[in-house]
Amino acid sequence: MARKKGTGGLTNLERFGGTVFFVFYLLLLPLAAGPALRLLGQLLGRRLSENMGSAVYYYTLFAVTMILFHSLLGKTTRRFLDDPALALKTAGIGIVAYYGLCELASRLGGLLSDRTANLNDSAISSQIGSAPHMTLLIVIFLAPFVEETLFRGLVFGGLKEKSRALAYVVSCALFALLHVWQFAVVNRDAAYFLLMVQYLIPGLILAWAYDHSGTLWASIGLHTGLNALSVLAGIS
């Protein structure tokens, strides 16, 4: 009899504490991180560089995520160890699907807006020259771990218990929103929201990877692989 996969398993504390953290992470941190890091620099009596600030930011997110979701991460690790081949196969299929569909998203974004550049890739390219090792650590490990735990583990996993379709729609929409809204606010240009289309397909494929494999490590591995390939393409 086939093993039944699952993507739930959130405790009540993870649901409540994770939701509070997620709202703070999604809506406040992108704009509050800069002032907070400058304040930290003043308290330490030194100016933190932009790269050092990014490292402090993501290491803090990583630590909070580990503490808040330690139960979920333990369960999802056990699911991975039950069938690592399924997780690896899922991640491989996800990479192929991503590169097969991302061109469609790019073309659609070009029809909707003349801003076709990927904002995330542009930010990475601007940082990797000055701090390559730190940027690679953030992009390839820390960011995928935090984002997958929140968007797939918390949002998708929590909503899937009520409706799988709703879980896909909400987790993909919020994942896309995270990557563009601060640019729209800072530049006072709502047209940036049209670039959300660039992130819908990655969000969909990452959610599928978690749903299909039953473990966050499949979507984390897929996210890590996609970011690594993106970095390699950008510096080649």
C-alpha cells in the first residue's frame, strides 16, 4: 500500500506565532529593515555596510524561522528521509517545468509592462560583485529556506487543510507580492505590481513540489537549484 503523503503538521503555536511573524516579514520588514540596521550600527558604534546588513537580516530571519517552526521542520525532515528519491525526483521535474514555463511568463509580463527585468535578479547582480560569498550564501541557502518554510510550510500547508486550490492561489499570490510591493511603494508606481506575473509560475511550481513530495526539503532544494542556476547565468 502506497504511503500517504501529507504537507500539514503545524502546531497551534506555529500557526499563531508563524502567522504573526509572516505578516511582519511580508508587510513591514522590507521597509523597516534599513532603519533597524542603521539603528543597530549606531548602537554598535560602527556603520554596517549594505552587504553586512543583508547578512544580519537573513541570519536573523533564518534563526527566527528555525525556532518558530522547529516542529514542522522535524516532521518534514522525517518525511524526506522516508523517501528521499521522491523529493529529489520532484525537484528535478520542477527545474525542467520552471524553464519550460518561465518564458511564457516573461512574454506575458512584456505585454503588460515595459519593465521586463526580474527585480530579484537585478538586486542579486548588483550585490554579487561586491560580496560574492555572502550573496551566494543568502541567495542559495538562507532565502530559500526562509521563504519555503513560510510560503509553502505555513501558508500552503495551513490552507491546504481547507482547500488545495485556495492554498495554491494564496501562497502563489503572496509569494509574488513579496517580491514587488516594496518597489511599487518606494518608487510610487503601481505598475510594478504587474511584475507579479514573473513570480506566479515559480510560486506555483514550488507549491507543487511541496504538495507532491510531502516534504519542504523538495521545495527548498528546488528553490536553491533555481537560484543557483540564475546566479550562474547572471555571472557567466
